[in-house]
Amino acid sequence: MSVIVLTLLGLVFGIGLGYAAIRFRVEGNPLVEKIDAVLPQTQCGQCGYPGCRPYAEAIAADEAEINQCPPGGDAGVRALADLLGRDPLPLNPDNGVAADGPQMVAVIDEETCIGCTKCMQVCPVDAIAGAAKHIHTVLNAYCTGCELCLPPLCPVEKCIVMAPEETSIREWKWPSPEAPAARSAA
Amino acid sequence: MAESGSAGREKRGMKKLWRFGGGVKLSGHKTVSDPAKVQRAPLPKRLYLPLRQHIGAPAEPVVEVGSYVYKGQVLAVSSAFVSAPVHAPSSGTVIAIEKHTMPHQSGIAEECAVIETDGADRWHPDIAPLPRPGLLSADELRARIREAGIVGLGGAVFPSAAKLKPPRAIDTLILNGVECEPYITCDDALMRSRPEEIVRGLLLVQRVVESAECIIAVEDNKPEAIARMRDAVEKLRASGVGGSDAIEVVAVPTRFPAGGEKQLIKVLTGKEVPQGGLPYEIGIVCLNVGTTAAVYDAVYEGRPLVARIMTVTGPQIRQPANFEVLIGTPVQDMLDAAGGVVSDAHTLIMGGPMMGTRLPHGQVPVVKASNCILVENAALADRQPAMPCIRCGTCATVCPINLLPQQLYWHARGKAYDKLDRHHLADCIECGCCAVVCPSRIPLVQYFRYAKTEKAAQEARDAFADQSRVRMQLREARLARLAREQEERKAKRKAARLGKKKTKVPIDQAGPATREMAGEAREVVA
């Protein structure tokens, strides 16, 4: 009797789990999504992977350390460490230093642009508009400041440079009251 | 100095008043600038008109550089619902439309129209009083208010035409003449000099929002202004002007920040504006006395908002006074008009000592929101070093919003934005009561402002990251599609070539190359 009951139970649960596995199947690795959400999405490739998502996949697969992303900075490493339950590491200096200061955007000098389309093709977020042998321009609102379009990719000297993005009064941030400059100024 | 408040009831004269929690009693310094007299400011050589002096979309210039403009002529307009046009405050030539430092803590420059005045101060010939203002419909009045560029002159500069189109019925219209900040006396001066215009403007607004009740609220430290306003209402009543029976002038107890919109509503009606909400949600519209005076000018005189009354005051100015000043006048000109500064050890503040904005220098224009230029001692403005928080809790007893400033301070230092949310940082009105009573002299408001903007920046960064992620995915999808299409085209070409050869060119008659390719193709097919 007990054998029959257990077999039946096993069958019922087996069918239930099998159905659930199909019905509630999760596409892809949910951990990759979570890691990707923490990464800054600059898509600069400084980590050695062609974009933030490939890096997230590498972290999820335990192929990469969590300290490879300079745009994320130390705060980014801490966020990844929190997410994955690991110890924070110092940022890998081989990949570059953490960005500090205002958001930088690429600016094309329209006088010098020869319309080679190289920058357009490499821009990971399609933030450069233009056509062959026509002037290109950067759409500031989309530029992540990844610097992939800078020379030596750009064949012309001083055609494409990085410049700090202009802040409007609406985006202006109050200085920290703990910063020495702020204390005397405010 | 501080006196903690409790939410009790008080009876004063006719009207039952409530109390808002918290608040502080401050020394007024109201006699420094004499509110009995309004001087006319000298006409400045140049006027700088920022194209965005209001909340909402910036106005677009409609004049060209080099063109002559009359006083009151439109310089810039916008089609957005929440926006306001900008007018020329005096006649002259538009010499530039360029970036100029704004009267803002940051010292950031924004687009301004620069007018070189010709000294004639000639009104535009089309400017004339509206015929029969008594017969205008609510929509016509609203359109007029919008065309005149009127924004809330209490400081928030929200376009009035948008405010006067609330999505629900309004029971109570409150006219705010409280002016609770120390030093500022511009509204007091306005109420003393133009009481009837203020009330007539109020009646026009009352027609627009169709409110049953109108309350004019003045702090009880301004007895002269209260008397003038009562006289004006009495006079209109005696002459039988419609709607004037519904107006009541109420003296409210002096306690900072009684002039805050939400605090004033609580005092007058006992109602509280819902969290994150606006007064119209509980059937109330609140306007500054300056705003209805501007409405009067717009309708009865046909004049747009090009000037306002502004106080120039403080311990570091020689002749403190109230001025009728043209919008766009450089602050430096106003300092000169008030006799100049006493010494270089001064700090310029636009607004009051509690909630004002520190100006980067005097070369910034007066805007529609500018109620006061406070020339403060530099030594006073620079705080003594802050000591550690002793958790005495005094800040919590004076907070008019019933927040817990010490907890907010703690979490702001720790950058714990989720906890700041839970303690309702967004509801902080930055009135500064907590910082005034803090025995450790902690600049609490600075911490809150910093945390607010940091949090907003964080959210903007997250939104930008999401956008970049989507754009990257779209690009990858596009590249994949292009590659696939190219493959398909290649395959199609190959297939087409193969088909052509099979039907038209016998393989043995074609050249060796063709034969080779055909052989390959055959292999592929096989």
C-alpha cells in the first residue's frame, strides 16, 4: 500500500514539477539581468568585453572579476559585491581610472569632419548621426561618453574630442555641505 | 527664539484660525526698509531678460537682434500650457540674445534677451485697457493673464493662467500677503500703496475660478497693511462691486513660515494639502498679492508684467528701501540706487535670510520672482563650524511639515536615499527652521538640498543607463538583421545565377570560371 501511495505521489509531483518547468520557464540567466542593471551601460568596452551585457554574462559565468569597470567606479564595484555576496575589490587600474567630474560627451568639429563614417559605425548607442562624405554630429542626449569614437579610430586630428556636458540650472547639484569649498560658499 | 507649536485652535476676531505644527518666531527686521514708501528705481542702461523666468517651458524669442522694441512688447513666447511670455520692460534696442549669468546659486548662464534702453520708456502703441473688463468671460480673462506673462510672484513663479485652470471646482481663494520672512517688506509696501488694485485683481481671479469664499491673509505684524486692505474691501463693498461681499481680510499670527502655501491653508481652513499634492485638490487656490495686482494691470490697464516691487535691504546697504523695479534690471544697479553697499564684507542674497538664494555677484538680472535683495554681513552668512548632532530633537519640534530633520540629516550623510524617501525628504520645503534652532549649528537645509539633488541625479543616471541599454540592444538587433539580410541576398544572388546558367548557358560552352562556379553551386545544391 505504502509503495503505491509513494509511487503515486512521486508521479503527481513529477508531473507537477515537469509542467512548472515548462510553464514558468525563465529565458536566459536572471543573474545576468541583475548584474547588467547595476552596470553603468556606458558600453565602452574598457572591461575587455564588447559592452556591458557581455561583461555581465562573464561575471555571471565566473569568468570575470567584479572590478573591471572604470565608469562604474568604486561605487559600482561595491554594488556588484553587494549583489553577488562577494568582497569588494579595488578597481583594476589596467582598465583605466574611474571617471570623476561632469559627464563627458563627444563633440565633432564640423569644420574638420571628412564624413568617413567610422565613428558612426562604432558608436554603441547610435548617438552619431551623419552619412558618407557628409558632416557627422553627436546627439548629446544619447552619448554615453564611451570614447570609442576618439582617435586613432577617427583619422582626422582634433576632429572628435570629449567635452564636459553643459549643466542647466535644472540639473545643477548642490555641493555637499561637507566639502570645504561648499562650506565657505553656502 | 524658537517656540514649538501644537496643532490647536485659536479664535481671532470673526474668523476661526488653526495653527500649523512647528514654526519659529523670528525677529522681523521689517523696519529696516520702510514699507510706507515705494521709490521708482532709475531706468537702467541695459536690461537682461531671461527667457525662462517661470516654471515650465522656456519662451522662444520672437524679436531679432537689432530690432527696436517698445515697452510692453512681446520678446519671447511659448506654446506650452505651463509657460509664460516675456515682455520688454522698457523701450530700446535688442542688442543681443545670449547667455547671461542667472540669479541662482550655481552662477550658471542661461539665454537672455539684452535690451539697451533709449530712455524714452515708451509704451507699445497697442497697449490699452481692455474694453469693459466687467464683461469678460473666465476664458478671456485667463487668456489675458497668460498674454501678460503673469506668474506667481510669491516666489514659485508658476504661470498663473495654468494655475487658474484647476481640474476641479474651487471653494476658497486665498490671497497671500503674509510675507513671513524677515527683512522682506515688498508685499507690505504693495498692500499699502495699491490696496484697491490688489482687491480688484482678486475679484477678477475670483470670476475665473468661481470660488465662493475669498480670504486675504496678512501677518499681524503689518497692522497698516491690514487696515489699508480692509478699507479697500469696505470701499468696494460700499460701491456695490460684485463679489466683494465674499472677501474677508484676516490677520494671521506671526510665525515663520506662516506664508508657506500649505502652512497658510492650514491656518486659515484647518485643511491639509495631501502629500505631494497641490492646493486645488482640496478646493483651494492660493495667490500672492503681487500676482493679483499684476492681474489688475493686465486687465484694467492692458499692461503686461514688466515691473514689480522689490525690497533692497540688509545691514550692509546704505539706504534700504522698496523700489518699483523693471524686470531685467541688473542687481548692481539696484544696489547703487539704494546708496551702495557699506563694505566689501557683504553677501548678496535674493529673497530672505531663511530661504533666499545666494547670488554669485551683482551682475545678475532682477527676475519676476525677485522679491528682495538682502545685503547680508559676510561674517553672518558664513556659519560657524558645525558641531556633532546631540540628538536633542529640537529640529523635529519646529519642522512645519512634521518631518524628523535629525533622521534626515543622518541618512543624508550616509547617502541612504531609500531611507530618505521613507522619511519623506521630498516634502521638505527647505524653510530652515530646523537649522535656525539647531544648537550644534548644523547646516541641515544644505544637507537636505544636497541629498535632494543627489537623489535626482542618481535617478537621472539610472534612467540614462536604461536608455543606453535599450539603444545598445536595438543596435545589436539592427546589426544582426543587416547581417542576416546580407546573407540572404548573397544566397539569393547565387541561386539566381545558378538558375540563369541552368536555363540559358550550357555549362560546357561557358568559360572555365563559370564551369567552376557552377560545379560549386551543384555541390551546394547536392
